[in-house]
Amino acid sequence: MAQDDRKDPHDERQMWWWLAYFLFGIHIVAFVMIYAVTHAPK
């Protein structure tokens, strides 16, 4: 666990990008599901 003591800015930035895309993807899926439910044929 010696590598965890040294913080690498590149790894931290990559984690933030992954988190941003992850949250963005969840919102896209949520909006698509809401659109499908609200616009479903009666």
C-alpha cells in the first residue's frame, strides 16, 4: 500500500473525468426512461 501514500494528479484528474461521465450517463438514461414512460402509447 506504499503507492497510495503518493498522490498522482493525473490519476485524480482521470477519476474526476470518470465520475463526471458516470453521472452524465445516469442522467441521460434517466431522461430517456422518463421520456419513454411519458410518451408511451396509451
